[in-house]
Amino acid sequence: MLDQPLEHACDSIAETRARRRNAPIVRSFFDEATCTASYVVHDPVTLTAAVIDSVLDFDAPSGRTSTASSEAIVAYVESEGLTVEWLLETHAHADHLTAAPFLQAKLGGKIAIGRAITAVQKIFGDIFNVEHEFKRDGSQFDHLFDDGEVFSIGGLLCTVLNVPGHTPADVAYVIGDAVFCGDTLFMPDYGTARADFPGGDAGQLYRSIRRLLSLPDETRLFLCHDYKAPGRDNYVWETTIGAERMTNVHAREGVTENEFVAARKARDATLAVPKLILPAIQVNMCAGVLPCVEDNGRRYLRIPLDTI
């Protein structure tokens, strides 16, 4: 986890501004191992909170899991006296395992994702050849959000937007003056998410991005990842809709769908498969629940060969 004075200073400024306008207070947690930003979002009046896109630490060579990243979230929630109502996932991540079940055991809250997770479960249920007992109806999650569904975090109204393309099941959460877009957009100097995973679609991604960019320019945009664009030395995971609309290197205003699709497909063809895609998706499509312990007391993940 990054723990830099500048980050804490920025968080303090953001909290002060949020309290002034009754907007959500957002605390970020960046996991450098997976370049993932997780968030605790809370209502400054009721101290009701949601956790978005948490990380379970996973060492692929050894197959060991740990909870250091998510324990930092627990410590923050407890220190601020927050009550967690929601554990939100923007999609079934391919680059890290979710810590939602661990956080639920520690803090409570409902684990939720977009209803189209069932499409991901069908695609990857076949890839992993999971047993018939694996339900592909999303019932592993406590709640499945529909497009346009409105819910609350304390006194904050939240709206769910379907933004497929990176995967069939990506959603963004609009919470007050902030939107959490998952992997759909990255920082303006880095561009957008890839669209070459099973079920991905570059044209659909373009249309989802346009939907996000129709939000007010001043809307704060919180990203799930940052990979440091060439020439930039620091990690950054917050920007604005206006900055994305005007300067995103892949999807700024004026780029047509055909231009975007051609460029996205060309770039995706050069990208390596994410290192954790196989362990991550088979766990994340089950709401973060790890495989059952077998008769020798151990858990096992499936690794399909010559498939992805």
C-alpha cells in the first residue's frame, strides 16, 4: 500500500470539501502490486459507508493469500466510526481477487455487482468447466443491480450505470458528485480499458465511455487502476469527467466509434494476458468466495490450459 504524505494531504482536503457540500467523503487505498485503487465512500452526516473494489492479496507463485490490504480498510472504517452498508464491485476483476467476503465478516454490508455478472458466470463457468452445483444466476452475491437502479449510502443517493465493453458486466456507481467507473476509463494520459477478454466488445466500450462522458464536467472520477503513463512517475487515480472528455488519449471528444474500435483492437493485440486473470475471475465470479476445502484440508484453483 502507498502511504505518502501528499496522498494524506489530498484526502484531508477532499474530506473538508465534501463536508462543506454534503458530497461523499472518499478515501482511497492503492495496492501497488496490482495497481488497483480501492475506495471507502461515506456520507459525512450519517457516517454510513460503502467499500468499492477491495483487494485480497494473492501471491501467484506460492498460491498464498493474505489480507493486509483489506485490513487497512478495516482499520480506517473503525477509526472513523463508519457503518458499512455496501461492498460494491464494478465488475469481475481479472487483475486481483476481491476481499469482499473478508470485509463482510469484519464490517458487515451487502456484496453487490451488476446483474450482467450472470453473462460472465456463463462464459467463464464453461471455461473453468465448473461443477453443476455452480449457479450461473448471480445468487452468490447479496444484490444484483439493474441499469439505472437507485440506492442509498446513508443520505447519499447513488445511481448504477451499466458500462459494458471491458467485460459484459461492468457498472459505474454515481455517488453524489463522484463516479466510480471501474476499468472503463483510466487517467486521460493512459486512455481506456482493454476490450479483448471473453465477452468484451470495443464498440460497446466506446458507447459506455460516451455515457460516462455525458456527466457534468466537474464530476469527480475515481478509477480502479493506474499504470503510470509513459513520462509520468507517480500513480494517480482521480480525475474529472471534463478532463477525460477533453484530453483522454483514446476517447476524447471528437474520436469516432470506428476510430476508437480500430485503435483499441490494435492496442489490445499487443497486450499480455493479465497475470492473475485465471485465479481472479474464478474467485470473483463467486463474489470472492474461495473454493471449498477438499478432503486433504486444502483449497485448489483451476487453471485451464491453452484456453485464454
